[in-house]
Amino acid sequence: MRFRYAMVCSSNQKRSMEAHVLLNRQGLDVASYGTGSHVKLPGPSAREPNVYGFGTPYKHMFDELRRKDPELYPILSSL
């Protein structure tokens, strides 16, 4: 029997996203869920988060943040 893993976070934020990536890279069956109304990631300030609807693919978020502001997201620019 193969296990399935769920990552749950209020806004499906960076900690659950990182856990999702790490488990997925190990070949585990992972799904992410949020209990809030959308995904919120840090933005230029606490009042300006990056907001995405649930169901937005991580690749889309990654690509958009990498394009949006390379100085704010330098680690994304090096990947």
C-alpha cells in the first residue's frame, strides 16, 4: 500500500510549500491544502503579500515571483 501525504497550512504558505517540495523530491505522493481563502506568500511588505487562488500551480507562482522582482526574490533567480 502506498501512503499519501497532505501538507496543511492556513494560507498554504512557504513552510508547507517547502515540505511539499522536499517530500515530492523523495518520490512521495504529496498534496497541499490551505484552510484560508487563498495562498499568501511574502511580498515587498507585510501589507503587500503575493496572493494566489487555491489551485494555482506552484510552477506559476515560482515563475511569476522570479520575474516580478529579482532583488526581492534573489534565491529564485539563482535556481
